[in-house]
Amino acid sequence: MQPSNFPTFFSITESELDLNDLLAKITLPSTGAAAIFAGMVRGETSRWRRGRHPAQAKRGEAHETAFLEYEAYVPMAEAKMKQVAEEIRERWPSIEGIAIVQRIGKLYPQTPTVLIACTAAHRDTGVFDAARYGIDRLKEIVPIWKKEVGPNGEFWVEGEYIPKPGE
Amino acid sequence: MQPSNFPTFFSITESELDLNDLLAKITLPSTGAAAIFAGMVRGETSRWRRGRHPAQAKRGEAHETAFLEYEAYVPMAEAKMKQVAEEIRERWPSIEGIAIVQRIGKLYPQTPTVLIACTAAHRDTGVFDAARYGIDRLKEIVPIWKKEVGPNGEFWVEGEYIPKPGE
Amino acid sequence: MNHIKVLLFATLRDRAGTKSLEMEIPDRATVQGLKDQIGRDYPNLKEAMGTVLISINREYAFDEAIVPQNAEVAMFPPVSGG
Amino acid sequence: MNHIKVLLFATLRDRAGTKSLEMEIPDRATVQGLKDQIGRDYPNLKEAMGTVLISINREYAFDEAIVPQNAEVAMFPPVSGG
């Protein structure tokens, strides 16, 4: 449906994420606005947040992360990123460019791990909602996993979402 | 109110905007999420958008922009950017870092002109809404103006917002 | 009398052909009084005085406000950054 | 019989101690049948078969689905990227 010059870029990479480069890749002459979500490795998770790992869920205690180790089922992850981009285009037809990038490997606190960027002519056409939808869906259906390594050992971060038929 | 280690960065600059650098400036060990708005110079504005300049408001006709020329009342613009950041912190107390940067001077299509970035521990704490609020408020109260130069001449882009007492 | 500097931006500067005005205004003159005086003294700016925004010492100021001594005043159209 | 490769990720790989399994399954075996067979053949994976996600040829697959010939099957826990 969308003109073929609307760029969709997705990638799973072990390299450092470059927001400037990514934004340039999805900026067309007609583009005036971009919303970008970036996720970073948290080194310190405050106590008010319920622990995600049963083994660490001592209430009232902050926890520290030394690093995260990400892995992906790369060809399926790429296919699912493409699907997320298609879902965004269906829901927000005025979106021009979409970029979805996940960095994998060993990633330390304060390092960007994931980027979702959506561009459009104007900011009032859904770019913020589209980027938010993108990161929510990535965390639901794109086959990537992370293991957290900290002072108390290693814990796989377990997701919660069970895909439905057709996803 | 907020811990003094929550960074607020604002700037009016003639230099190229660097999203990577900006994000790093507002990423703390406790930060897990960022929402960034970037505005770019549009080279082509489609016909479906009502022209902003009466002289160009011929319906049904796209218009082209050669470049924009931005200027700012710098010390007041910095004060108003600081105010926008304070308004964000009042409304979304879980926001950690805030960056607001406007590039001025002669800027060509596809060039980022403005960045608003907000970080927090988690993405569900208002980062998207905060970034959107930031760009909306910048366009209302921060004294910056742009002149559009295109094939039909030069036109000052006139804003619409009239600040209220206390703003 | 109060000696003030009025900075002009965007369309205001273009109309005036200068970046700033140095003016003497009566003590306790209001913003409205200042606009009236500029409308009289600078015919090119008269029309703009109906819609211009004014700041005093880098805060938005409104018609009834008194212009303080040695104020840094600025005049400009509604903003259009971003 | 159908010869398939089952890729394992994250906790599944850790439990199995290997990145993939090569298996012979009956023609027209279902995903449920495959999970039952893995639970019998690989005791370390038995417990995980209740909550594991399965993909066939890079699409999510559900219990009643038939595993096609030469399928690329993968097994993994709910995803946690981002």
C-alpha cells in the first residue's frame, strides 16, 4: 500500500547503535518529525520496582546489574521485526520511515540496546504512539532473550507474553 | 525536589545535533528508557497539509523548501527551555534526564533542527508523553523563529500561540 | 525618564530595519504605553504593535505591566521554533 | 518419518546443554506430539515443555499444528528483548 520509497530498516547487530545514522536512514524530503525510543541497560534497579526474577524478588531491596547478555534467533527475529513494522504501517498510515534495531551480545549499564524510530511529515500523525507500539511489540513477539549478570549470579530475564495464532 | 543528579541539558547551537551524545548526557545508571523527539527541515510539504503561509496557501499544491533560517533570542530561549524542563518534571516526576536542544542558522531539508529527549527507569513512566509535551511547549513559549526560503521567496513562519501571564 | 533597550526579532527586526531600539520612556510607563510610543515613533512598526509579543527581562510581559528601570525589553512575533 | 532440526535458545539451550537437536518424528506429528516426544527423550527438557514457545519455519506454531517435512523448528521461553 505505501509508496515503495518509504524506508523500513531493521537489524540485529553486535555493533554500537548509532542514532544519528539510523535517523538519517528514515528521513525523507517530506519528513518533518521523528519519535525514537531507546532502551538502555539499567545498572541499578530501584527497590520500588518489583523484581523480575523470582530469585531476586526480595522486596525493599535494590538490585545491581553488571551486564546483560543478549541473544537472538536471528532470521526469525528479523522476520518478526518486519512484521512489527507492517503492523505499525497498518495502524498509522502516515508513518514514513521505520527503523527497528536490537543490539545483542554482552552489554553494560548505560549502553543503548534497542532503538525504535518512526518518522512522518508532522508530529501529530502518530509518531510517538507508533514508536511506543513498536517497542511493546518487539518485547512481545521478536525472539530475543537476555540473561542478567550481577553480584547474585546469572538470571535469564523471562518474558511474559504468549503469542497468539497469527502472530 | 528531584535529586540533584538528575541531569537537565538545554542548548541553542549552530552545530550539528548529535543524538548519541545527547542521549549519553541524560543516561544514568538507573536509566532504562528514553523517548526522543527529533524535528527535521521538510523539503517537500504535501498538498493535503494546509499551507502555513497565507502567500502559499493555494490549496491542492505542494510546496518546496530550499532551506530554513532559524534565529533565537538566546538568553530568554535558554530560560524558557529550563522552564519547559521544570514543567516536565512537575508533571512526570519519574523522569530522570531531560535534554532540549535547538539548532539555529541556515538549515537544509532532512537536517535535524530540534531534539527533545526524556529518560526514565522504565518506558511506562511517561517518557513518550513527556517528550511530546516538551516539543509542544517549545513551539509555544521558547523564543525562536524561522524563515522559510523556497522557489516562491522568503516567508517568516508565524507561530500561533500567545503566552499567558506566568508563562 | 527610563532609558531602555528594545531588542527586535524576526518580522519586527525586518520591519524596523534594525536589531534594537534605544528609547526614553516615562517612569512607570506600562507595556501598553511603550507599544503606543513605538507605534508613534516608528511608523513601520505601528501595525505590528497589535499582535507583537513583549518580554521584559526575559519573561513574557502583558499590557498592564510597568516597565522597570533599565529593563531589557524584547519584541517579537509568536514563536515558531522546532 | 520426518527428519527435523530443533533449535534451542536461552533457558532451553542451557537445560539441554546443546544448541540444537536432530530428531526423527512420525509423519504428520503435531507440535504437541513433538513436545511429548522431547519430554520423553530429553528428561532435562521435560519440565520446560509445559511453557515453551515453538516456531516452525520462523513462525509461531501451536499445539495442533502439523510439523511439516524438513521443518526448521525452534523452542524457546517467552521473549525478553529490548
